[in-house]
Amino acid sequence: MSFTTVLVLLLVVALAAANGGNDVPKGVATLAGAGVTRYRTAILWGTVTTFAGCVCSLMLADKMTKLFSKGIVTAEPTEAFAVAVLAGTVSWVALATVLRLPVSTTHALIGALLGAGVLFASSSIAWNAIPMKLVIPLLVSVGVAYGISLLLALASQRGAGPPRTEAAPGSSAGEAHPAPGSTPAAPGSAAVLTPEASAVSSRPATAEVPGRRLAALHWTTSGATGFARGLNDTPKIVAIGAFALVPAGMTTWQVVLLVAGAMAVGSLTGGMRVAERLGEGVVRMNHKEGFLANLTTATLVGVGAGYGLPMSTTHTSTGAIAGSAGADVRRLSGKTLRDFLIAWIVTPPFAAAVAAAVFLIAR
């Protein structure tokens, strides 16, 4: 392998790892955010299901591979072009992960492809395909996810009826009791809560101990989201890396397994940073809300991958989690959503600028 090919190989591994760290929480953060399990366990579950989606991506998401290999820049790519695109994408995804911001690898890849493509072969950029195949699916996904999740939450709230308050033995129904883990208050003094108890008390009043059926459904939809994410993201990274790695002797399957393995390592080592921000920073969810948000995300991302629509798992999952709050938008954290929106706006130009600069150096 030439030096440039080795560099492409390293950048593919780096991008897949960064993608794993930034994206794995988007399917399983609801499990921990709703108090169903610990973050470590949730991330492990997301890693396993994402790996399965990665392995199946060649058979089930071939349209996505074609889109990112020839659908945006139609000219025959060079190794320098592949290096520039990968460098532009990984620089932003890795930085966002350090900053605990969930961002779209798809958005970053598009920005990098356009940034390097303008310098590489501007006449070969399929500008007419970008709105319908790229921009609209990315922008619409967050609104559609929010709307579906909102409708599901409203329907669920109507069917559930008013929350019940169970009285402790020997007390009246309306008497308040400290949350588990809190310090009992002395007569005439305010109750003092531990951090764990404060987190529990800040959850929606409708939260209740999950039944086995709901727990199974929540775990299933979280796994389905991870699987759909593997289907959606793997072909994009493979398509760029294959520019240089396949001509150098690697098969496409070997590139897929390389990406899947690096994604898994990145998920296990870096997934905690974004998971906590997404699981608790947008809204405090109960078990049912987390399940409904994941159901929405898994369905939309899975369908998008099958039809070659590069829907952002980031935008979809964030919209679905926000919609799970139902009509009570006061539960949403405006500061967190503002930070996410700024990061999403910055993603394409940042990746494009880095990719263009790297291409000028590498060509």
C-alpha cells in the first residue's frame, strides 16, 4: 500500500470510531435517560445492534452506497480526494463528540464532499440531486420525527388517564413521601434530596415501574434503532473509503468489517459523553416516552436507509425525543436544543472548509 492508501485506511478507522462514539447514544440514550438501565449497559446494547446493522448494510442499503460513491461527485475519485473528504468529516465529528454535541455524520460527509469536490472537479458535482436526495430528507427528518413522536405521546397520555398516587402503608393518599434514596426531613424542615433522588423526582409524574412487556418493547426499539443506524451510516463511510482501499486490494466486505469494528470500539470508548447529554439534557423521559421516541427513530431511519434517503439519525432521534414530551413543551431544555441547532448549522461548512484545505495540500 502507498502512503496515501495507508492514510485513507487510518482515516476510515478514525471516522468510523468517531461516528460510533457520537451516534451510538441516539438509539439507546432513552433506556438510561428513562432509568431503565445504566448508560454502560445501554451503550453495549447499542454497540451490538449497530454492528449487526453494519454487517447487513451491503445487502439492505446498497442504494446509500451508490449515492455517496457516485451520486454527489460523479468524477472518478482520487486518493487525495478520499483523504480530504475523510479528514473534513472526521475532524468535525470527533470535535463534536468531545464537546458532547450529537451531530450528523451524513451532514459532515456532504459538506466535505462538496468542499473537496469544488476544487477537485466542480463540473462533476450533481447539484440538482442535492435538494431532493440530501437536503430535504435531512431537514424534514427532524420535523417528521417530532410530529410522529408528539402524536404518539398525546395518544398515549389520553389512553393512560390521570396518574395515580399510591399512599404508603399507614398514611393518607395525599401525603407526600420522600423519593427513594432521599434523606427524610425532620418535622418543620424541608426535605433534602440526594442527586439520585433529585433526578427521580424531576421525571414526569406519569413515570411508573415498567412492566415486562413495555420493557421488552423499549429494549427492542432501542436495538432496532441501533440496527437502522448501522444500515444508514456504514454505507456512507464505506463508499468514501472504498475509493482508495478497494483498488489497493481490499474487498468491499473487508472495508465493511473494518468500519463495523472501528465503530464498535468508538461506541464503547466514547459513547458516554453524548449519551448523557441526549438521554437527559433534552427532556426527562419516562419509560413509555423513551419507547415511543425509539419506535419513531427506528422506523424512519430504517425506511430511509432502505430507500436510499440519507436521513440523519441525529436529527431524527432528537426530534423524536423532544416530541415525547407531548404538549408540555416546558419540559424541554431550550439551552440544550439551541446548542444542538448551532452544531447542526456549523457541521457542513466546517467539514467543507477542512476538506478543501486538506485537498489543496494532498493533491
